[in-house]
Amino acid sequence: MSWHTLIYGLHLQANCPIPGTVLRSDLATGAADICVTCGPFPGWLQEYCRGERTPYYTSPWLDEAGQPLLTVTIVAGGAYFHIGYEKGIEFVCDRQGMALWGDWCPSLTLEDAALYLLGPVMGFLVRRRGRICLHASAVAVGDRALALVGPSGSGKSTTAAALTQQGYPAVSDDVLPLVERDNGFLAVPGYPRLRLWEDSVEVLCGDRDAPTPACP
């Protein structure tokens, strides 16, 4: 059984439901832009990951043990990228951004992994496919999109959530692809959910345990 969904303008076909996304059964007969496989890596891919790696990106932010929170390396002579998080979540994508594998340690869940998959990992794949991609949240204001940009922790998602409470529909959270047109840029929608820290949920909803806002 396959899970089909549309995110950032791309048709994803996955081997399981991805938390936070909406099933699109109408896409089942079409060719997917990205094939996602969640679970243990196949043997041949594990061999590639155990082989020689070339550093591509190392996060300047470190955990309590002094290890980078994120590392990206090139494997198999440039055919694949390995994306590793210190929490025990890892992804591998091909160079063209058409195939993605994700795995995580036993103490974590698919929902934990989806937090990274739907945000920075998909942002990486969108860039690999040659699209402009902002680290931003966005809401619709009339027929325009208002993009909220800034560094991590600056309040992009919280501001977007506050605007949705005022009646402005969410367009995307954390990752905002752009498509250039003759008269400007088209903001491409993400998935219908805003991901907020508990403190933000408490401020906006009055209860830090309230469900994360879902948006049409």
C-alpha cells in the first residue's frame, strides 16, 4: 500500500502514511516526483553509508556532548547525500532529489522523523531539484502570500499561527518554495499544519497541551 500526498508542489509516494500530510488518492495513478521509503535502509544503501563519506555541511550548533546537531555528507561517489541528526534520525536522498529513505532509532517514532522530513529535509530536496526555497512561513493575504523570514527561533511559525487566528490562511510553515513568473513569484503551499513550541501554543491557545493548529 502506498501513501500519496502533495507537498511543496511535489507528488510524494511513501510506503506508509506521513504524519501531518493529507492523503491524495487522486494522485495514485500518476508518476510520483519523490518516492519516500520509511524504515531500515536496504542492505545496499547501508553499505554505501558505511563507506567513504565526503563532508558537505556541518551544523555550527552542538549538542551537550559537543557533537553537531546536523551533518550532511556525500556518499557513493556523489550519487547520494546522507543527512544525520544527533537525535538518531537519518535520511538518504539521491543527487537528483527523486528518492528518499528515512530511518530512526527505536526510542523515536515516525512522527518524530516526520518533523524533520517535512521541514529541512524536504527543503533540501526542493533545492536539489533546482527550485528557489526560503526558510520561511507564509500566510495568504487576499491573493498575495506574506512570507515571514528569519533565523530559527525568531517566531516565524508563531506569527503565522497568530495570523491564522485572525483569518489569514496558512500557506506554508518553515519551508517556502518559490516559482518565478513574469510578474513576480508564486508561493507554493506546504502541508496543512503549523508546528509550534509548547510555549507558543500556550500563548496562542491558552493551554500548552492544546492540539497543534491545523489549517485548510
